[in-house]
Amino acid sequence: MRKKTIILGIAGTALVLQPVLNRWCRNWGAEENEIEGPMPGDGLIPEPGVTTTRAVSIDAPASAVWPWLVQMGSGRGGAYTYDWIENLFGLDMHSADEILPAFQNLKVDDVLPFGASGPRMRVAVLEPESTLVFRSEDGRWVWSFLLREKDGVTRLISRNRIDVCGAAKVFYDVVMTPASLFMESRMLHGIRDRAELKNR
């Protein structure tokens, strides 16, 4: 009986805290104006089922951050996260520690695959040293990056908007949102660390 009470207590606490934890996971590192404010690409999915806005401050100008963003991708500069996890899913990610000149000429309508069978992401918006927006070819996922520089420090803001509903939305809220935070926080720190190191 006591064991059952403890389990019910833990489950009840998790249920009560889930909205708070979910909001934290969705908005890790982002300031309130970044969470609430518009981002380029928002209009591509006007009413998403899931939105995450995450951010990090980088002690470097936007010009030092931009090269790391545009070379991201499978078979390119990688994702600056846990490559071994990405590659369990066949994504062929190998995070570069150098700026790769061959991948610096990204342009609107270029398509980047995420592994052999992953989603194909098309460049929807590109404004050098400012904005990079990808949209999945099925139109259900938009991933936007925005660089805001002030006094030599750059805010790197990442927003995901995903078109899901019903049971899929519950799955995203409970499983995918914390899992994506685990990967994306590493990615944002990976870009920060590389940009700051090269900017010294």
C-alpha cells in the first residue's frame, strides 16, 4: 500500500510540474521578448502545434557566428551536438571544429538532407550574418536562426515550429521536447564555443 502511495505521489507531482518543465524545456536560454517576439519564418507555419525558442549569448560578433551556421548539415559541418547519438539514426553527422570554405555559399532554395532517410530541409530565408530559416520539404517543420548583435556580443536564437496535433502533440510535449533540448542546448553551446575560440 505504501509503495503504491509513493508511486501515485511521484506520478501526481510529475503531472503537476509537467507544464512548468515543458515551458522551461521549450524556452531554454531565451529571454521573454525572444520567446514572445516574432521570428523570420513564423509565417511559414502560422499555427504550429509545437513551438520551441532557445537561445545563447556568444562573446563574438555575428560575423564570427554566421560561418558555423551556414555550414551545418549532414555531410557538411555537422550539428555541433552529440554526433554519436545523431549517427545512431544514420544522420552522418561529423561536427567540424573549423570553418569549411566549401560550405560557406549557402543560398535560398538549397536543400540539405538530414542523413540518407531523414527530412530534407530547404533554405527558405537567408540574410547573411542575421537570419537563416529552413523548412522541411513536407512543410511541417520550420527551423529558424536569428543573430542579434549588441556591443560585440551576439544572441543566437533558435526557433522550431512543428505542425502536429492530437496524440502526436502529446508525444512531442512529453518525449520530444525534453529530448530536443538535450541535443539543441549542446548544439548552441557547440556553436558558441567554436565562435568564441576562433574570435580570440
